[in-house]
Amino acid sequence: MNPIPETFGSMVFNDSVMRQRLPKDVFQQVQLSMTEGKRLDSAAATVVANAMKDWAIEKGATHYSHWFQPMTGITAEKHESFLSPVGGGRVIMEFSGKELIQGEPDASSFPSGGLRATFEARGYTAWDPTSYAFIKDGILCIPTAFCSYGGEALDKKTPLLRSMEAINRQGLRIVRLFGNNRVTSIKTTVGPEQEYFLIDREVYEKRKDLIYTGRTLFGAKPPKGQELDDHYFGAIKPRVAAFMKELNEELWKLGVMAKTEHNEVAPGQHELAPIFTTTNIAADHNQLTMELMRKIAKKHDMVCLLHEKPFAGLNGSGKHNNWSICTNEGVNLLEPGETPYENAQFLLFLCAVIQAVDDYQDMLRISVASAANDHRLGANEAPPAVVSMFLGAELESILNAIENEAPYGNVKKEQIKVGVHVLPKFPRDTTDRNRTSPFAFTGNKFEFRMPGSSASISGVNVVLNTAVAESLRQYADILEQAENFEACLHDLIRDVIRSHKRIVFNGNGYDEAWIKEAESRGLLNLRSTPDCVPYYLAQKNIDLFVRHRVYSETEIRARYQIKLDSYCKVLHMEAQTLLEMTRKEILPSVSAYVRDLTDSVLTRREYSTRSACRFETELEEKLGGLVDAAYVKVLALEDALRNLPKDDSLRLAVFYRDEVLSRMEELRHDLDEMERLTAAEYWPLPTYGDLLFSVN
């Protein structure tokens, strides 16, 4: 028997386990909680907790943890043992419904954007029954939401669950209008493709910039990079294959449907893609995937780099967010159907996404903004900072025909009337993929290519879910009052296409002409995090999230502050690391080489009738000049860090971008040139060549 089906989900308290261990009525309550958001009563929670504890102990667990996702972007956990004293120096193993439902970690030690002060430490974790508990490293992990004493969301999960409720409410209104009363819930699904680098652990440990910041702050381009495209889909090296094998096995045990693995474009770069699942579960699974990648890489004497741009001049790493909308009956609402009504419904949901991306392009850009991702966007197969949509030629032609009320190619001289005439057949993959598009339709889903590799997918999906829910809300308000549903539907779709077609672009997103055209269309070109974060506080965006009960205005303002704080802290750490490495490692080493060159030149002149070696003379002069120039730039960078503005977070972020980061880039230019000129035995650090080709 194949062991994979037997081990898949073996460390997950899933439906199969619950069906065996829970009374039928409790199991049904849990199912309703998972599928329809019904609240689980305390008596049922106690039964679930006891069954969960017994199962976990049988699997070797001694502790449990409320596993949550604070606004650090990674996961957090506090371990509690099942031990409970019973007197006489004896203990029993207990786990109550109350302990399952709620925990209490310190809320002030996590990013809160001012929601929690240091002296206001109380915070709560609350069980999320829509996501399965699992065992990791001998710990029963219970997925939970995390909120403050006052009830404000302090995590990534809570807003994501709220956004899923929002799109469920509005989506149900729409499918009811199309006569479908069987559907009880609508959910979004996601399949996040995860890109990453693997490098040898020994060379990693010699680069403080990688250790402290996750990226190389300098490094000369190696003779060979990704120019030959020979790494992409190439044969997987034995060490990498062994890593991937163990990673798959551990992910499968946790119920993560890891499906595809391959080499990516840059040397040392790879990708893992899972099968689609419900968005909140996909978010949990992606966090587990990143954690296991790091952990398992170390077991194979490698390090997994999840930074968006660990190496300048090479492809960065993204996390393509493949997003769709489905009913509880398994119908994909972004897939064309067989009947006029199915196609009309498809068109309406398609228009909802088009309008959402156009209306909230600023929020989509904010959702992927970070100091790390700013380095990646707009180069080396990453999409540009301008948000646009790719639909493909055939689908765009259909939308144009509807917009202009004109005939479509394979409809005989008749105008397309939504809901009356059948939408022309639109099979999957009738057009090429567009890898330069930030937001591309790929047959029955949208691939959002802008998210960075290290980020939680919760943020982008909160925006997508909520923005599409708003489009659907507006449509339902109109259609529910219509006297002639089909005529109103036709006019609505036509008007949406006319109003929002500016966001659709099927061409080359890297072309500078497109950037100019996008600006003429009124699309935003928000190149950096400080450029886009102020849009968080635009009234239309506050209204969106408050209306759908995804964020309160207080929670939005907190996230605005956290985004800016994170950006500034990252750049500060990078600047300090660059200064330390330059002062303590680079300048002393290169100065020693220059000194030896100088001694050699002087010796030749003093004791030889031949003139000094031209190579040594010119190299000594050039490197000496670079050392002097670099030192001046070190002083300038240190001066910038001493003169940081204190009065405003946005002003501080802009200062870091314009003054600190620009000085770092100027210093890097000199350091890279020094590396190219310094003899290998003097250069103190692993080079790009050492790092990229270290795994064999």
C-alpha cells in the first residue's frame, strides 16, 4: 500500500478523526461551525477538547498551544502542558473546553499600532473552529484569532475571517437572484505559489547581512547568473531533492496539499505550489510551509531565504496568490457555464472583480507593500507597481462587444444580450499567460502576482474579499429592486465595463510606454511603501472596511502605523548592518590589500631597475580612491541616521527612503566595485558566486 494516502493528514484533527471520536450531534455542530460559521456551544466544546486531547496524547503530544498570527507576519505560540495536579504528588492529563476556546498571551509585546500600551498587557486568543488543529513538534496546535482586551483585532486571521463572511453575505444575495436557493455558503479559495532560495549554511553564516536582514546589502554580479535560463525547470540537485522530499512528507502529514515543485529562474531559487483550499486554511498552511522550509533546510545544512530580493540583479521571490470564488456545492463562480444564466452569473462576478481591482487598486498595492517587496516589484519577472488586470484577447473582445452593444465574432450578426443570448463559448487557456501582469485571469481564477515571498497571504486576501464583496453589494442593491431583471442585469454589466475598463491591460507591463499610458488612464503608480501607505486612510477605504465590518477605523489606523513602523525599522537595521560590515570587515580588508600593493610598488621602485608594475600601480590608486570614497559615504550614512525626523511616522518613512536608502545604494556601488578589484584571498566575505552556487 502507498504510504502517502495513509500518512496524509495523520497529524491533523480533521473530519475523519472527528467522525470517529465525537458523538454524532457534536460532530454535526462542528461541521456547521466550519461550513456556515455557526457558533459552537460550551458543552460541545468540552467534548471536542477532551477528544482532541486524547488523540494528541496518543500521537505523543504533552502540550497544547493556541497557534496565532500576530501582525509580525509570522506565527506565535505559547505552550501549555496537559498536566493537572490531583493531590498526593500525582497528576492527570486534562484539557477543558474553556482552555480550547480561549487563551491569554501578552498583547502589548506584539505590533499593535497603538492599540495596546506596554502597561495594557491583556490580550486573548480565540479558537477558530473553521481551521483544523494539528500536531507540530509534539505540540497540539490550535489555530486561533488574537484580539486585545477591548476586542480589537491584533492579528492577520481575524480580519481574514471577517472578510470571508463579507463576501459570503453579498455573494449569496447574487446567486439567489439567479434562482439558486440550494447554496448555503460562498467561500474564496486560494492556492499560493511559494518561491524561495536555498544556499549552503556555511556560506550563509559568513554573511551578517543575510543573518540580520535576509538579503545581501552588497555583492558584485557574478560571471554567471540567470542569463542562460538553464536553472529554470532544470534537473533538481541531490541535496535540494532530499530537502524537497522531506518537506513534502512533513507538509502532507499536516494536511498541506503540496503539489508542484521545481527550480525557478535564478540559481538557487525554487518554487512549491499547493492545491487550492479555502482561503483561511490556505493562509494557515502557507505559514506552516514557510516555517517548515526554514527548519528542514537547516537539517540539510542549507538555509532557506524567503526575502523578496536576497540578490540584486536576479529574480526576486514572490508568492502568487491564485484566487477564486466557489459555492459550497463546488461550483466555481469565475468559470463560464453552459447556460445563458450561468454565463450571465459568471460575467457579473467577473465584473465584480474588475470593479473591485479598479476601485481599490490603492489598497491592493498597500497589501503587498514592504521594504523588501519594494526592491522586487518592477524587475526580473516581478510585476510593476502599477496595478492592472489581464483578461486575455477573447474575453476582452466579449466584454467590448457588450460594452458597445455590438456583434461578437461567432454570434451571427446579433448583439450579445446578457441572459438572453448564450455567451460565446469561452474554454480555458484560449490566450497566453501574461507574466508581467499584476492581476491575471487564468481560466477560472485570478493570479495576483504582486505579493512578496515572505508575506502572509492574509493581507492581500482581506482586501480582495472585501473589495469584491463591495462590488457585489452594489449589484445586489440594484438588481433586487429591478422590475426587469434581465434588462437591468444587461445594463449593469455594460455600465460596469464602461466605467472600469481602464484597469484592463493585456500588453507588456514592463514597457515604459505602458507606465505612461497607465498614468494617462488615471491608474496609480505607487513605487514605494511610503508612496502607498497614506492611501490606507483615504475615506473611501475606511468606509469600505467599516461598512463590511472587516476593520474598525481604529484597527485601520493601527495597521497604517504598523506598516510605516515596520518599513522604518527594516531600513534602520539594514543601514546599521551595512555600516558595521563596511567598517569592521570590508574597509580593513581592502585597506590591507592596498597597503600590500603600495609596499610592492615602493619595493619595485627602490630595488629594481624596471619600472613599477602597471597593474599594481593602477590598482593601488583605484582601490585607494574607492576606500576613501566609501569612507566618506559611511560618514554620510551615519550622519543621516543621527538626523532622523521624530515628529511624524510618514515623514520618517520618506526620510528613510530618500536619505538613508539612497546613501546605502551609493555606498553599495563602491563596495561592489571594491569586490571586483580585490584579490580573493583578501576579500573577507562569500561572493554572489559562492552563495548562488554553494549547493551542489
